[in-house]
Amino acid sequence: MRLRAFAGRVFGYGFATLRTEKNPADILRGALTVPRVKHHAAIVQPKEVGELPRRR
């Protein structure tokens, strides 16, 4: 998503300075979705790390 935004700024500048006729990055706006962040539980106690292989 950051790449599309960067390309959009570059081509937007090119369009504003009349170096290009259109911004091809505009086509991708809305087509690319940002993945949702999934948070997972973490083991923070050293004793629990040792117990992890025994849980299976």
C-alpha cells in the first residue's frame, strides 16, 4: 500500500508539472486492500517457554 501511495505522489507531481497526462496509480486506489493486523498471545514468562513443548 505504501508503494502505491509513493507512486501516486511521484505521478501526481509529474501531472502537476505537465510531464505526464495521467496518474496511473489512481487506477489502483481502492483495488488494493490493507491486510488486517492479527495480534497473537505471547509467552512472557521464562518458565512458560519451557512448558511449551510439553503441551502437545
